[in-house]
Amino acid sequence: MGLVRIHLPEQARRGASVEARVLIQHPMETGFRRDAAGARVPRNAIHSFLCRYNGVEVFRATLSTGIAANPLLRFYLRAAESGKVEVWWLDDDDIEGSASAHLVVV
Amino acid sequence: MKVVLLCLGIVLSGVSFAESRSGLEFSTEETRALQANDHENPGMLWADRGAALWAEQCSSCHAAGSMRGVAARYPTVAEGQIVTLEQRILRKRPGLAYESDDLLALTAFVARQSRGLPWQPRIDDRDVERGRKAYLLRRGQMNLACTHCHDSNAGKRLGSETISQGQANGYPAYRLEWGRLGSLQRRLRACLFGVRAELPPFGSRELLELELFLAQRGRGLAMESPAVRR
């Protein structure tokens, strides 16, 4: 719920490059912060992100604590066939997230 | 002497601008771009969450898009009590805590529907008298009142930052410093922390009075929530 926003163009011409924007709600804790009681807040950052387009991996990123909270990723796909664009990520607590959107190719 | 008196007059009046200007205008180009695009504005994550909560808990009485203009009429005074938009929501959902994701999400969802509308709270100058006094009150170890930065020195630099007029039209807003959405009360507490003053608790009368005054002071500015601030 409210964890991710994926943005793709309404439709794309076959062969065109398409900008994908993925905004993920995540604290990206560095592990260096302390809470009000002085206890260390454990590190928890998204470390792996990947995107599949019609089942084929087209983009992969390695993230770390240098990335701000609620990271925004922007990357490009080559529009081939109409189909599903899926994103997946994994953080230090081994919690996975995923989402998908549909790309219409004309 | 005349000049000194004139300056004093400006400081004491508290509302001294030729023109009210949103915090957006004091932000960097990058921050403005982040706010302008709903697919990049991280505050929209909370507005989305609010939309889902609304569909689940509120939509049997209030249709999804029915709150346009509502946020622009808050805060207000009802039966002697100050009611902010958050408090209006808390009346219906008393279990929610201040600064909880759910309360911020619902507030942002409602506030977003008034984006671009001029802020026209249903209050008058008598209602905000106490808030105005709080705004002009020197406090904390730094012995500063709100007005000393946000009226007398707005537009000047404080370290690497430009001091804004302290307008509240973007709240709840996503602050990059917090890495999350936060309420106006949290922002006010952050300023009070900055001048090393005592922090009134969330929902306290003092913060509510300040909120009410800021609404009157920002009357006419376009609603921006969920805005992005540094």
C-alpha cells in the first residue's frame, strides 16, 4: 500500500527508448543514526533492485546507504512488445518488494 | 531615529511583506522540480496510501474526489476550539497518532485535492490574536521569535540555505531532511528546537494557535501539499 510508484509513458513506439521511473518508499537507514533513547538504528537499505520486461531482465542496480530515503530510480527500456514491466527489490532485512506496470507498444 | 522606529514597526507588525511568497520560491531548482512532478515527488507515496485508506474506511460516506477545496478552508475555529485539517480527521479516526503514517497519509490525500486553490481559511483577525503573539514572542536560548528570521530576514542566507517567509501552504510536506512526510506541527517544533526553546507537545494549544496565525498570514497562497521542502 503506497509503497511504490512506477511511471511509464501511456504508450511507446516499437523500438523507441522508454523512460521508466520507480519511486520506492523505504527509510534507507544508514546504520549510523541513533534513536531518541541513544540506541543505534540498525542499517536497513535496499541493496538489490532489478527490472524485468516481459520476463527478461533489462536493468539491475546495486544500492547502498549513500542513497537517500525513498529512492527514485530512473532508467531506460527499449520498447519491443506490449507487456509487463516488473520491478523487484530486496533490503538488508531480507524484505522483498515488487510491483508491475503494463507497457503498451504500438 | 525615524529609520529605527520604522524597522521596529516592521518587526512588531509581524506581517510585513509586500507580498506573501511560498516556501517553494525560496527552494533550489532541484527541490522545485521534485515537487512539480507527481511521479518523483516522494510525498505522493503518502497521498497514495491515503487514497487506499480512504477507499477502505471513508468512501462509503465520502466519494474519492469529494474533498476538493476542503483543505483550503482549514484551519478554522469551531465552538471556541481550533480545528486543523489533521484534527478534523482525528475526530473521525481518534485512534491515529500524530505523525503516524496513516494520519499523514489521509491528511495529504485530502490536502492534495485542494492543490493550486488559494488558501482561504474561515477565520478572522480576532481568532489569530494569540497566535500572532506567540509568533512575535522571543524564546529559547537564542532568544529569537519566528518573526526575526521569517519576516526581518526572509530571503537572506542562513548557512547554505535561504531563509523563507515560513509560509505553511505546503504542509503536510515531504522534507528531505526528514526523509518522510511531516506535519506543520513537526516543522514548527523543528524551528523551536533550532532556537533551543521548549517544544510544545503535538496537538497543544500553543502549536494550534501558531498554525491558525500562519494560515491567516498565508491567506491567498496556492495550496501545495504534499510539497517538497529541503
